[in-house]
Amino acid sequence: MMRQQLLLLAELSKVRITIAVAFTTIAGYLLAHGSFDAGLILPTIGIFILACGSSALNHYQDSDRDGLMKRTRNRPIPSGRVTKNQVLILALVLSVLGSALIYIGSDFLGMQLGLLALIWYNGIYTPMKRKTAFAVIPGSVIGAIPPVVGWVAGGGELFDSRVLILAFFFFIWQVPHFWLLILKYGKEYEDAGYPSITQLYDEKQIRYITFLWTFATAVTALMLPLFGLIHHVAITLAVLASVAWLVIVFLGILRKQHKPFNPFYYFMRINYFVLAIIIALSVDPLIR
């Protein structure tokens, strides 16, 4: 019984995504502070719990559409494993707890930024994606905020050019990441009543647009050492190698396909790339 409840909580929290959010917060903290210490703990746990609350609230908001898509019809609310009111209460508890931990571990500014991410996700992006197929572009601001929370908690200035570049990188990469999902599940989004770029462009056009956004992600990654976020020569070379690898891999998205196009292959590769960049950003300040 306990195991089932924990699995349910993990599903409502979208724990694989929220763990990734926590790692970007750690990277921001280390870049600003330069070392691991106890000050890292509360902001990281706080942003993780707040992101879990935001994810649970998204389950509540999207439950009507989730039941219409094959990919999401077995989620907790549409499958009947939990009620909407129970999820709403969980979302509120997690959001309050996460915000409090960020405030204690950082300051009022850090808490404000965390709440901004929640408001942007649940109050702006979630309603907007029912109106426009391009909601992901403003919606990508959400992923840019957690590393800034870590940066501020680590003693960095909010408008430092370095953290703005860091936020910009995490903003840019989410667009091709999402559109690759749309290439895989676009028909399901359409059937659920969501506007989808698959209604506006054909597969070939979407692949070309996705390549351009991926190339922009690669260029933005090159700005990380340029703006002083990465200093160590070995880490810089690793970033350059990762960028070259990403571009070479994604050149395949432009080629004529002799078998059914597999967007998930590219979806995973851009995720591997971003993971490599997060590791590079986290390791570099520790070996300077």
C-alpha cells in the first residue's frame, strides 16, 4: 500500500522532470558560490518540492484533456486512482512547503523567483497551450528560472550577465525538446483539442524548424565559456565536443528519411546533451 502511494506521489510530481529541475538549481548555486556547502541543501529541496507542487497542479488543470490522449489517459486523475480535490490539496501543500524552504534557504527574492516559475507554468503556460500551438516559446521561461534561484541562493546578483546567459541556455533548449515530442504525439494533442504545430506545418517543415532551434541551443552553449561561466580548459573542450556532437547528430533530422522518422531518438539526444552541459557547469567551479 505504501509503495503504491509513493509511486502515485512520484507520478503526480512528475519526479523525473522535477529532479532535473533540482539539478539545474544545483548548477546555478555552484556557479555563483564556487563550492558545495550546507547552503545548497534547502534551496535545492525547496525548488524540487515547489516543482512537484506545480506538477501536481498541472495534473489537476489538465485532467479533462489527459483522459482524451492515449499517452496520458492512465494518469492518476483520469484513471480514477485519485480525485481532483485530493490532487489540488497536495499541490497546495507542496507549493507552500517548497516556497517556505526556498525562503529559509535563500531569501525573499529566491522565493519570489520560485513562485514566478509556478505562476508562469500553471497560470500562463498551461492555459495558453489550449489557445496557441506556440505556447511552448513563452512557456520555456519556466525552465530558465530554477538555475537563477540557485544562483541567487549562492550569493549571485540577479542581473549578472552570466546568469542571464545561463537562463537563456535553459530557455532555448526546451523548444526543440518539446517540438520533438509533438512530432511523436501531435495527433494525440489534436484529438484532445490542443492546437498543435502539426496542424500548421508538415513533418519536414517541423524537422527543419526543430533543427534551427537545436542549432540555436548549440550556439547558446558556446556562450557559456565565452561569458565566464566555464573556465577550465578540459571542461571547455568537453562543451565544444558536446556541441559538435549535437549538431552532427541533428543534421540527420534534415536528411531524407528512408524509414519512418523516429523523433524520440532525437528527443533523447538533446536531453543527453543538456545533461552533459549541466554536469560541466556543476563540475567546473569545483576544479578551478
